[in-house]
Amino acid sequence: MITAALIFAALAALLHVYIFTMESLTWTSPRTRAAFGTTPEEAETTKLLAFNQGFYNLFLAIVAGIGIAGVALGHKAVGAVLLFAGVGSMAAAAVVLLLSAPDKARAALTQGTFPAIAIVLLVLALTL
């Protein structure tokens, strides 16, 4: 069960690295604008905000990655705490997105599914 939790946490981290790339590195590109539904003008105006937000996603991925490494190296308690902090924040951000912009439900589900599964599996692994 712990292995499955780590796999879903890793998938969540990789997805958030991808989101970082789009928000911080390719925000004004046609492909990223299409993904986020922004015009060239909107993308240019919000470029600094997206750049900053992308780094939040990267930092969450790093925290989750360090948690994965901690558990894998036998530091179960510290690793689990970092995993809960990283993937818990990812899942919470997905809920905020869903509640604040219901029209972005698909994005919220994409962003929040892997972290939510990782949380459930990690709780089960630590309590069974």
C-alpha cells in the first residue's frame, strides 16, 4: 500500500512540475494559452503572476519528492509528514480552484486526483 501511495505522490509531483513549466516558462506560448484559455494580451498581463504561481507548484512537487525519498530511505515518519504537506497542499489547492471557479472543474480534478489518491493510500498504509 505504501508503494502505491508513493507512486501516486510521484505522479502528483510530476504533474505539478509540468504545471510549473507551463506557468513559469511557457505562459505566453500559444499551446499554454490554449490550455489555460487566455488571449495573448491576458497572458502578457498576467505573466508575472503566473511565473510566481508556477514556483508554488514546483515547491509543492519538491516537498512531495523529498517526502517520497524519505519514506523510501526508511525515514517513514518524516517522509510521511512531508508527503502530507506536499500532496495535501496540492489537493487543497484543487478544492480552492473548484470552489472559486466551478467552470474550471476539469482542471481542478486533473490537479487534485493524484494527490487525493496518494493521501488516502498513505493514510491506509500508515494505519493498517
